[in-house]
Amino acid sequence: MRIVPGLDRVVLDHEQEQLAHDVGFKWMQVKNSHPTTQRGQYNRALNYHEMVTEKAEAMGAQIAVAIHFNDYSYVPRFDDFHDGADVGGNIEVKHTHHVNGHLIIQDRPRPAERMRDIAILVIGKSPVYYLVGWMPVAMAMQPRYRVAWDNNYWVPQANLFEMKYLKRSEYGDNAL
């Protein structure tokens, strides 16, 4: 993985990695998910073990964001209905293992208060994650980022705001 200046690097310790794995695995059990029954799964080519890994990496990314904001007691939670933020009061965490991956926002109905959330793109693989940048969800859901064939919004990394500007922004007040 290339190291890009300006990216915030977070390294999980062994306990945090175990927590991410445990919550990711529990998520799969609770949802009774399996590649043959998972219609909502983004990548249907994954086998069961890969699906657990994908969910565990997403939980690790959430832990990394919480650590970035000095919350070392954070525990990821299941939120099938997306009625709450992933981290803090207003943060959606989006993880990808693709170094040049986009911030992807799913096109689905959202309560008005969730439209005021911000999304943070995290890249990397446990235990090392990089916080690439952030963007308000409402700003990301603009026609210029719409990907019709995938029915969602893809924001290139170059269009994201640097993490150092989040606390200074009007959105930073609710971010942990």
C-alpha cells in the first residue's frame, strides 16, 4: 500500500482487532447471512469467510475512526436500519480495501437527520487503516457523483475534505 502524505494513520492493537472480528462475525450470525441468501450483499462473489472478513474490516475501520477522535472505548454496533451514526453523533464510516477506492454512499431513503451526517472514507487492512477524508452525506449525494449502473454515489478521493479540516468545520461540533 502506498503511503500518502496527509492521510491519518491508525493502527489497531490486538484487542481491537479481535473486537472487530467478533462484531463482524456476530453480524453475520445475527443476519443469518450466507452468499446464497444475501440479496443485499454488495459483492455477491464472496464466500462466507470473505463476507465475515469484509464485515470485520468495516468494524475495524469504525474503531479506527473512533480512535482518531480519541474514543478508545468505542464498540461497533449492528445497525441494519441505518437509523444511527456509525461513530459519534453524525459519522458514517465507509471502508474499502482499494487504495484508490471511492467514498460510496448508497442511494436509499434516509431520515432527515441522517442527511446531515458526514461520511469518512477509510482505506487499509487490519491492523493498519488510513483515514482518507470526509464529505457531508448530502454533498456526496449530488448528481455529479451518481453512478446509475450501481444505483449509488461514488466520490473520488481527490474531492474529499482532509481530516484536519473536520474539527474546524460546522460538522465537527457533532463529531464525537
